[in-house]
Amino acid sequence: MSQTLLSICIPTWNRKERLKRLLERIASEAKGLEHEVEVCVSDNGSTDGTREYLETVVAKGPLSARFHFNKANEGFDWNCFRAAYLATGKYLWFFGDDDLIVEGKLTGLVSFLKQITDESTQIIYMLDANALKVHPRSSSHDVVVHPFGFLSSVIIRREPFAGLDRKILAKGIGTRYVHAWVLICMALANPQVKIALYDFIIKVEKFSDGPRQRLSSNLATLRGSYLINLLTMYSVLMRPFFWSDLPRLIGNFARFTFLLLFLPICERKFRSNEQEQIELSFFIEKYSLFGLPIHIYRSILWLAPNFIADSLFSVAIFFLQKTKLTGHGYGHWAETWK
């Protein structure tokens, strides 16, 4: 029997209905490809009937399927590895349980993978044109995390992945970007590794209309910081159940706002000789009415003398560590921005 071509590796936890929707879509898309496509699901100790569904429904269905069941929640990163180590295919596709494959697109992907003959092509990335709208930073963090941080966009050759040192891979545990860490490790192990690009065939689903989800789906991003869209805030405020969740939402808003102020300080301190020219229109597009004050704030930081930037950075780090928002000190931020 020929080797399986593609293993779709899905970490999951307490998302039975989302997982069911995804697996039904894969089963529909994989008709005629049953010997070339398999699913590998690692369940992180779910209590919503996920295991029963997998063992009684999926295991008896048309899909070639492999499962791992953790006794307790081991965290997202470990669960990604658990799913990946189940794979037997030539290629391994990390896939989020809340995403879907666009209808009619799996066959084309399988054909594309079959056409790859260069053994050094070990990474396939599904390029989302919208991801390119995020302003780039010239650091290794951006090379991998923007745009490579989207889990379901990453496909890798299984053989070189399996040959990586697991102790080194484990250093990515806790980042929630362990799939991006895998790409770094593969590149370090083989500097000649090549990346092939493929069309974005993933549909990101929104399953909830609760206040947290409504806010999260309308957060604008720049360098990992967030600000709430005013129109979304207004629509949420009009719902009575919002008020019971208000304390936590205020805490999140405060944290995001602090990051919004802190990250330009990091940029000013660690890149004092290489200021990026970012137009006002970019801030307006990302932050609406808040774009102008953010742009002015960043401009003032660059006009300030170095000792001011150093002082602001020290105060911010002290605050972060005292409030336990982070345990990282100077070294972490210096490495991130340099």
C-alpha cells in the first residue's frame, strides 16, 4: 500500500460541535482520496463528549483517522505535538478545529503536493493576502509569526519534522506559536530549506455571538497590540448581558491599551537608529478615531532624548513584573526587538 500523502493534524479541546463540522467537511472533500488523506486528532481532555464522538462516529466513518486522548488538558502547544506525532503521511497539515477547508479545494491541494519533486521544499504556506496588510517588522519574530502564525496555513514535510530534536522543539512549549517554532527549527536544521506558497483555501468560522467573541472579532492588530472598534463596543453595550462581564472586559481593555503604549517604547529604545516610516493613513485604517493620537504619541517618542525612552521602558517593565502581566525582563524584549 502506498504511503498516505497528507495528514491533517487537529488539536482540540471541548469543541465537539466545531470539530464535528470540520471533520464532516473533510470527509466530504476527501471522497476518492481516502488512501491519500488521513486525520489525526489529539483531544486535550475534553469533557463535552468529544472522545465518545470520535470513537463511535468518526472511527467508523469513511475517513482514515487516528486519535490521541490526553487524560487532562496539557495546553495548546503540547496538544499540537500530540496530533503531529500521530501522522503517517508524507506531509503534515496543522489545522485549527474552528477553521474549515473551502469546499472543492482539497483535491487541488493534493494534486499540488504530488507535483513537488524538490526534496528541499519542506514547508508549504497558504498565503492570505489580508495578512500582508500587517505592517512588517524587520525581526525573526515577524518572519515567522507574521504571517506564519496562523495555524491552519502551515503544511510541512513529516520526515524532516520527525527528525528534529524533541528537546529543542519543547522549548517552544508555552508560546502558543509552537507551529511557528517548528518552522524555525526546520530552517536551523536545514538552512537550504525551501518554502512553497499555495492559495488560501481556509474558511475561518465564527461560532459565537457572545460579548467576548464580538469584541475579539473586531480587534484591529498592529505589532500584537489591540484596540476595540467603537461601533462594535456600541453594539455590545446595548446588550444587557454585557454588564455582568464588564469587569473582565475592562481588565482586557486596560491590558491591550498598555501594550499599545508599551510597544512603541520598545521600538524607540531598541531601534533608535532605524525608525520605520509609517504613514498616518496606516494608523487611521487600523485604529479609526484613535489613529491620530497613536501616531502623535509615536512621533513624540522619537523626538524625545534617549534617557526619556530608557526611563519609560524601565517604569513599564517594573509595572509589568509587579502586576505579573509578564515575567520577562530586559533580555527578552531586547532579543525580540533586535
